[in-house]
Amino acid sequence: MELSPRASGEESWEAEEQLLRVAWYYYVDQLTQDEISKRLSVSRASAGRLLERCRQAGIVSFTINSEFYESFHVGRQLKEKFGLREALVPPMLEVDAQEQSRVNARLGRGGAQYLQSHLKPGDVLAMGWGDTVQQTMNALHPDAIARVSTVTLTGGVGAYINTLRRVRGDRENGLVDAILPTPIVASSEELAAALRAEAAVQSVLDISRSADHAVVGIGAVVGQVTLAQVGYASQEELDAGAAAGAVGDILGVFYDSHGQVVDLPLHRRRIGIELDDLRAIPNVVGVAGGMSKFDAILGALRGGLLDVLVTTENVARALLEVDGGDS
């Protein structure tokens, strides 16, 4: 039986959600039909029939078509509540509460699924900094990235080069990979100012501001903070940010619970576009999950920093519980 994404009635939405869960578990998480049947409390034969219905309904082709993501009731509600273009919520697995690196890999596959459906030949894709962005880029199909140019939104040469080397491989084309030739945080305010004034740096920043799409991670100020792990920020600086009201960062810029930038000395050593520049990019995809990042994700949504959110199911459900007046 063919199901339409526009079918009416709660029962139809629940049926589509079950089909999408099966498709994700089988084609993205690569679970077996036996594992899926146990997870959904159905027979193995029923799991097989559900997979066949996914193919017949057009939910599955070579990728899971992004238009069907809104069949997840939680994603559809999240999209409507925060005025997002799209909210992608991969179905929960036990690993989502265990190991952040595995969570990031699953979210990266979700981010890649979205981008593959929306990147057009000749587009410019701007890349943020962090593990979920790297996971997203790594999961992109080579044909999808081959048709677009890329540009970095911040400094941090080594991580970007390694990511692009894995993504591009030995493929050659006429498109441009523009990399900001600086660290994300300089050793002093004076050095950061001098680097920003360089023509080569200004040229890359201009390209990034005019990008068609951007993919960014979202950092917290507690737990395993990436900026601190790689030595770009000290624990004292993070503590000072939290004391000043910061709940998270995007591109190394820390903001409060309403998405407003917190004035921190660290920002004067940072090199990259500003959050107002990010808001001006037509399609900003945020990829982040795990309850340790809940406050940071909520602040980004309240501040209008994202057009698309890819997050874990536990975060999505918690976001929906936030009082409407606070969102």
C-alpha cells in the first residue's frame, strides 16, 4: 500500500512514523530484520513487509528522502514550534545515552542525508568546526560533495584539511575549497586583529558570508567542551563564560539562553564570521545532540541561529516540553 506524506489523521502519521523508523534502522543504522522486529515488538515477517512498504511508498531510494522526515511526529512538532525549515530526529537507540562519539556519527549521517537532498550543482557549502560537522562531511556521498564548493567559517586549518582530504579523496574538479588560513583562536588579541586584516583572510570570510548553505555544530559550556579539549579555551575562560550567562557556542562565539552573544575576552582572539553573518546565510543546518547540549541547542533556536536542526530524540522531546512562552 502506498502512503502519502500528506495523508490526514493521527493514525496515518503514526503509520508513516513506523515506516520511517524501520527505514532508518535498516538502511542507516544497518540493523538486521531480526533486531528491528525485536525493537518494534513485531514478527520478523512483519519487519520485512514494512521494509517493502518503505520501498513501495518511495520513502527509500538511494537515500531516505528528506521530505519524509517530517513524518516523525516529534520532528514535525519541533519544526512548527521553533519555526524551522526542517527538523531531523533520528530514532533513538541505546547508544544515544552512552557514547557521544557514536551519537555524533549518527547525527552526522542525518545531516548528510539532509544536505544530499538540498545541495545543487554550483552551491557553496560553508563548514563550521567540530566533530558533528566532520561526521556530516564524512557521511556525504562523494557525488554530492563533488558538485559544490566548500568554505570554512572559522580558522582551524588542520581539522578542515583532514576533513576535505577524506571527503574529496583523489577526485579532481573545478570547484574551490576555501580554507581560512588561521587558527580558530589566536594567542593574543593583537595577533588576531592582524590576521583578520590580511587580504587572504578577508577574501575567505567574504566567500563564507555569501555561502548558500552552512553546517555547524553546537557546543556546551559544561562537560567535554571541544574548544577546551583542543586547547583553544581554558577551563577558567569557560567558567567565566558560564558565570556571564553563556549556555553554548557556535563557531567559537558564546551566547546566552536567548541566543544573544555574551561579551567575553575570548571572542577578541577568535577568527571567523560573526553570528549575525551566520544568520544571513540562507540555510543554516545545526547538527548537535545529547542532553548535555540541551541548553545550548535551546539558546540557538531562541536566537534564530538555525534553519534546520538535526538532533537526538531525547533532546527533541525535551525541547517540546519547554513552555511556549519561553521558546
